[in-house]
Amino acid sequence: MTILKKQIRSFSARQEIVEGVFLFHRHGDRTPGKSLVADNYTDEESSFWKTRIPPTDQSYYEMLSQRFPAKLHPDNNSGQFKDASGGNESYGFLTWKGMHQMYHTGNAMSGRYGPKGGERFQDYWNITAFSTNYLRTVKSCQTFLDGLLSSSSSSSITVDYEQPTHYENVDPENYLKYCDTPGIEITVRDIKNETLNAFDSSPELMKKLFKDVIATPEFIDKDTKAAFLAARLSNYVPGLMKQSSYGGSSPSGINWVSLSL
């Protein structure tokens, strides 16, 4: 997810002038991309992760889309989110905590770059937002923008993750009642012009690079030393050893690519 903010009227701070800000940000906290437990525990694991994410009917995405609609290019997975198809209802989704994190990050950026004279943030800056074609990244962008353009201070919203996050207490039907500023559109580009995720835009190149890396002596040496730890971890999280779709395998057996994604 990336945000481009370009100033309409420059302001000075410590004799410096900020003309524009490019912000690149990964998505917030999410559930694992796939099951990591033994097959006989998958239903239990899936049920657990459902307690950490918003309703799977996408009502909160639709709520945020009232201010921050996503424009998906039709040539990027036929205009559908890549992580929200195929009946997957637990894995790879932004959690309540992740939404809260991104809101606070946006609010912090507002405090750092926003005008000091009471003007609205979007009246002071031109804002352009881009996201990759995943529900978790688009919703991360939406909640970041929600915090960025919010008139309320994040200091008034607790960050105690032992308690429900503020989004859990927001009624989707009444969301707009608490918003006094308009939103902006989030662009998801044609896959051929996607520069934010090389795994999507250049999958064959990334497979080659993956195989090249795990074949280097340096990687083999370090990963071999991790084999004992990997074997112990696999007793608790067998999904760590599942074969990567990118081909090849490391000496430790750990599927590093799927873990990072």
C-alpha cells in the first residue's frame, strides 16, 4: 500500500519546506495466509481466527468504502480481491487489531504533516492512494486514510489491545454520522503496471529469484543450522514445513516464502 501526498501550499518548519511525501506501508496485523496446524485441528484453528477478524460478510469494508472506495482494475484478477475468493473465511485477513494499528498510523501522520491552523488535512494536501489487489491491503489503506483524515485525535482512542478496538464498537450503519470530512478513492492498478507487489506482477521472476537465493552457500549454511529448531517447531506448527508453491526447498524444510507472504 502506498500513499502519495503532495502539498498545495508549502509550509515551513525549522527553515525547511516540505513539498511532498511518499509513504509506503505494509498492511496491518493479519491472520496467517493458510492453516499452520495439523489437519485434525484445522476447523478449530479456523474458528479461532474468525474471532480476531471483522465479519466475513465484508460489512466493514463496505462501511469504509463509503468514504474510501476501491477502484479495482478489471485486468487485475478480473476486478476481484485475490484473498477473498474460493471460500476462504479465516486466513490472510486484516484483524481488528490491524485495522486499529493502521488508523493510529494515519492519525500520527496527520499530526506530523497536517496544517496547524485548523484547516482540514485534505484541503492542505493533494492525496493519491494506491493498493495491491488484496482485501487486507485495501482495508489497511482505508483505515490508514480514516485515521489520516479524522478530525479526532488518536489520543482519545485507546490502544490497549486487550480491550476491543474502537472499530469493534463502530456500527457500520452509523459510521458516516461520525465523519465530517469527505474521503478519497483508492486505486488498484492493472496487474501489468503493478509496482507494489512483484509476486503478483512478475511471478516467474520471483520464483527464479527464490530458487537462486536458497541455492546460495550463505543461505544453505544458515538454514542448515536452523534445521534442529525447525524440526522442533514443526511438532507444534506442522504447517511451517508445507511445500512452497514457488518450488525448491530449504535444508531446514521451513517454507520461508509462504511465511513472509
